[in-house]
Amino acid sequence: MQITLNMPELEEFVESQVKSGCYLSPEDVVKGALTLLRGQTQVSVAELEELRAAIAVGIDEADRGLSAPWDRDEIAGEVERRVRGERKTG
């Protein structure tokens, strides 16, 4: 397989990675990038399955009358706190 980037900034980045000694060849740079992309995709699929399972539990509990009333502002505040927390640590 042969790949042409046609983007000077990406070509420069690949070349800089090889020159720095982080990678032995442009092919190794691309392999590394694709390995990271594959890992992110797999994590996303796993996270999606986890989310679907949690939603199914919530729907089941709501169907059985086990849900509690919720407050939109409270939920929005919790989301905002979590995002801020992730930005501080991430």
C-alpha cells in the first residue's frame, strides 16, 4: 500500500518524527498513528456498550417505578462540574 499525504504540514511532522529518532521510518510513524486511532475507536465502542447497558438498567428501573424525579438545572450543574474536573486533570 502506498499513501500520499498531500499536506505539507503532515509531511513535515512525519519527517520530524523520523529525524528525532522516535521512529525509524515514515511507515513506522503511520503505523503508530493508526495504532492510536484503532485504540481510540475500540475504547469508544467499549464506552458505547457500557453506556447502552447503563441506559437499559435505567429504563428497567423506571419501568418498575424505581426512578426518582430529576431537576434539569441540577443535572446541567453536575455535567458542568464533571467537565471542569476533567479539564483540570486531563
